[in-house]
Amino acid sequence: MLDTGYITNLIFSRLHQILALKDLDLSLEEIKSILCDDDYNPFEVISIQMKRLKEKIKMQQKLLKELQNVSSLMEMEESSVEDLTKLLGMMKQRHEKYFIERRTSMEHHLEKLGDFLDKHTKNQCKEEE
């Protein structure tokens, strides 16, 4: 006979784990590979997330600096709405180019990591069966 309380606790425990890992901005695929791997390294997960967060902070600081520069320029001379939109458009293009390059690089690295994790997860899940 199944103990429904035990099963409910298992389900809530797993859900809590998933939500906690999701709070670290991990993808569902990353979460799945972590949960299937009994030998995962929590330090590695935290290190990856710290690196991602530092990169986001760096980009936000760069954007803040550019906006401060724009603000300083606007204080010195009168600018029309057209001048402002042109300037913001140029900033957006620079940022988009940077993000496209970063995204391509990250996708490449994530594909390599995904392939490794898929192989590792399949082997781990097969061993559990």
C-alpha cells in the first residue's frame, strides 16, 4: 500500500529543489541534468551563476556610464528630441551588436555543455533503471 504522505513529501521536496534552482536563473535543461546527477558539484553551479551575474552587472554598469555621459552632454547644450532619439539609437545598435556577439559565444559554449550533460544524464538515468 502506498503512503500518500510520503509521496506528497517527495513531490514537494522535488518541487522545492526545482524552484530553488530556477531562482538561480538555471534553465529547465540545466535543472534536469543537476537533479539526475547524484555526483553534481553545487560549487560549480554557484560559480557558473556568479559568473553570469557578474557579466550582467558589468553590462548594466556600462549602460549606466553611457547614460551618464548622455546626460552630461544634454546638460551642456540644448538637445532636441530628435537628437536624443538618434543618440539612443546609436547606443542601442552598439549594445545589440555586443549582445549578439556574446549570445553567439554563449550559445556555442552552452551547446558543448548541453551535449556533455545529455551524455552524462543519459548514462546516470540508465544506471538508475
